[in-house]
Amino acid sequence: MSESNSAVHEFKRGALEILPLAFGAAIYGLAFGLLASQANMDALQVGVMGSIVFAGSSQIVAVERLMAGGGALLAILAGIALNLRLLLITASIRDVFKDRPFWQVALGAHLTADENWALMLSRRAKGENVGYWYLVGAGVLILVAWVVATVAGVFFASSFPEPRSIGMDFAFVAAFIAMSRSLWRGKTDIAPWLVSFGLVVVCLGVLQVDASWALIIGGIGGAATAGVQKHAG
């Protein structure tokens, strides 16, 4: 099989095998779209945000901070802090990007999410030879599912005169809980999660820090703990 045919085959395989996880991402993507509409975001804004940021948990936190009046800068910083884990994720698969042109590295890094990263590692653990194009194929499908679902959520929200009246404002919390559960990888996550949680509790309950900064501090602390843990291992 030629190199180009092999890349196409691996791309298609990644897209096919990520389907069940993409369906799950679409469900909480719909919830995000519903709540984003309450922040006065239209379908175009939500679609562009999903395509450029492509980080569900960060998008949820950023929009929630905007709705809480935290301001655009704090919303962006909170989203970035929460997504610092992606630096560790991409570093763990640096062999996938080795010797590739910059545009492929940038594309692959942008499309790397928890779902396709975990799927690729699980296939490798079984001795299967999957790499860059498998990751990209799976990432493209996750991205499409996420953007379509979030935009659909905005359109769906327009059919409700007041989403809060039917308890739809809880969708943010429910979606975030579902996403957090999907990010859990086992005992190695205990320390980073506890550090993040502890820092947020101390910032809010003891230091009386604004919630936006508490999230930023917690995210940075958790990512730093994971980095130290990985280096020590």
C-alpha cells in the first residue's frame, strides 16, 4: 500500500472507530449550545468558537464566566487554564508529530482531544500500528460532531421562550459533570484533581478570590501537578 493510500485508510479508520465517542460529545455539545444562547451567542459565533477553540470544557467555562459577568479576558484565561492539560496530552504523543511539516503539526495539535488521544493510545496498547492520520481522522469527526451539535443547540433554544423556566440552566452543570467524568483516566489523576479542587476551595472560601481567578489558579495548579507527576514517573 502506498503512503498516500495508507494515510487515507488510517484517516478513515480513525473516523469510523471514534463514532461512539463522537455521539457522546454531541450530546453535551447540544447542552452547550442551549446555554450559549443564553449568553446571547448566535449560531455563527458558537460555530466559529467551536471550530477555533475546539475544547468543550474550556468553552463551557468561558461562556459561564461571561454569563457571570467576569469579562472577556477572565473568560479566556479561565478557559486556557482549564485546557493546559492538552500540553501534556500532545507531549505524550510527540512521536506522532516528529519530522512532519509545520502545517501537519499545527493541524494535528488542534484536532487532538481527550477522546481521539485516548482511543489512539488504547489501540497502540493492543499492539496496533496507528499514528498521525488515525489521530487526525478521529479528531475531524469529533470536531464536526461537536460543532454541528453546538449550533443545533442554539437553534433548538430559540423554540423555548425562556430556557431557565424548564430548568435548562442546569444543562451547563450536567454537561460539565459528564465531560469531567469522561476525562478521568484512573489513579494517576487523583493528585492533579485534588490539587485543583483544593486550590479552588481555598481561593473561594478562604481568600475570597473572584471565581474566575479561582478557576484559573486551580487549572494551573492541577496542570503543574500533572506535569511534575509525569516528569517524576
